[in-house]
Amino acid sequence: MVDSVYEKLIPVLNSRSTFLVPCIKCDEFFALISYLYSPVEAKIACAMPHDFTTARELAAGIPGSHPEKIAEHLEIMANKALLHSKKENGETLYELLPLFPGVMELQFWRDDKEYLAKLDVLLGQYLVAMWRLRKSGAPIVTESPSIPRKVTVEQDIMSRSTIIPYAEMKELLKQSEYIGVALCHCRELGEQWGKPCSKPMDNCMILGSSAKFTIEKGLTKRLNVEQALQVLEEAEKAGLIHQYADTPDHFSNILCNCCGCHCIALKGYKKAPVPSQTVIARYLIKIDEEACTACEACLERCQMDALKMEGGKLTRDEARCIGCGLCMYVCPVEALSLEKRPAGKIPLRTC
């Protein structure tokens, strides 16, 4: 029988996580979540507010608990990358991480092959179960409560992964005080399964205070801005899509440089009827028909099949274009550029 605390954890995590991989009540989810959190840790997670908190403040809201004992559990959870922690004014503050993006990505940066081998299986089983439920058309209740938030007028909120073109990602890296890097688990796993990827692997990055946390916990290696820009350049040259996973409350700032052959998210976007609606696609590729020589160099670079030749001319499919700009990199006559989508842009925030 599933401990009821894990059922209570579903809306707590869903209120923080993105819609792409929500927490859905099923046997496979409970197998995964109970592997990540002990019952005590799940109880503590359920009590955590939507902001940083101290052990003392948290203990005050949990009947019968003591700050010292809660602090011990919180430190264990932070070391397990279930929480984000930081020091401020002599106190340690803790923040509950969302499941996606957040906890799951950080788990695969842990140095524990036996633990990760089982986690791979459990995550795979849950993803299969989730997609089957969605495909069946059965109503899926994710039990995500409405959490009050302060919202600046006319400022959009990131609730999905954002596709960021190379030039803009460079500027974001230049503004980041902390940058951490780790292996891409998707491509690393493909190698373990005998399906290696030719793309660079050591380029999964995390920015800002989240990076400071992962560096301190030994989950990522710190890069300076120059090193990070070099990693980004290599990813762009290799044809990897820059996918920035952030959440409304700024829990995580993960930059994945993704390949269409191994990235679960990109595979999902490509299968969708309208890929541009599965992510925050802030830009759209623009074709200069007079400059284009129809050399077709860009076609292979487009991972969403948004570009094709019709009547000897290059055309775009606005519904499929996610505005990554990878096709621009190989255009020999600079006939391709990016334009903002009419729907408006989602502002990037400094980390």
C-alpha cells in the first residue's frame, strides 16, 4: 500500500514543476518517488513553502518536530539534490526543488552508478506509463493547486522550456556569476546502451544560484564565462539545440544542449502536431528568398522538419519552427535570420 504522504506530495511538486512531465498518480510514479524520497523526507517536502525557509521556520509548522532534527533531514535532502540550499545572514535557507526541471536532472549528476542504474529504470517506466495514459485519452488529474504569486504587469512567465538562439544565450552566460557543467545524461545513457551519440557530451550547464549550489555539492564543475562560451560554441557547431529550463519561481536554471537522437524532450516536441506550442518558441526563422541559393545545407540542421524545398525554393512551416536558429549557422550566404513571433517574447532573466 502506498504511503499517503506520497499522494500528498503530488500537488506539492506539480505546483512547482512544468507541465511537460507532471506528477501523475499511478503505480510507476509511486515507485519512482518513493525511491527518491523517504516517507519522512516526503512529509517535510509537503510542509515546505513556495520560497526559501529555515529549519526553525519549517519546524514551527510541523507539529511535534524540533528544529535540530528538521535541520538534519534538510541537510540530507540537500545532499541528495532534493532541495536547494544557500547561506544568508548566518543562516542556512532551504528551497524545495521541482521534479522537472530540477530534482531529476540533478540526480543524474550524482556519482553513484548503482543508484543511477535503478533510477534509470524507474524513470523510464514512469515516462512510458505517463505517455500511455495521455495517449489513451483518459482524463489525467495532476492535482496541482493554484499558488498565489506576484506577477509584474505585461511580464510573461516561463512555465515551459525556452528555446534560446546562440547569440542570446551567449549574453545570458556573460551575465551569470556562477556556471556549472556536467555530462549530458541522455547521451551518456545512449552510450551505455550501445547507442552512442557523436555530439559533445560534457555540456549540460546550470546557471546562477542553482549553479553555486551544485558546485558546492560536487554535482557540477565550475566554469568561468570564457570556458562556458567555448562549450556553447562547440554545442552550436555540433547542431545542438539550446534549451533553457526555468520555472516561474526561479527554482532551477538549467541549460541543456540537446540532440534530436537522444533527448527525450526533443523527441516529444518533434512528434507533436505543433512543436512550437510544446515549448516557449520566442523566435521564428526568416528566409531571404532573393539571397537563398537553394543549396539545402540548412535542411539537415532542422531537428523539427520545419524547413523543406517546394518548387525549388526553401520554405518554412511556422507551426513546426521552434526558433533555435541552428539552420543559420550553416547558411553560406546568410539568407536565414530570426524574427520575433507576433505573439510577443518571453523575457530572459539574469542569473
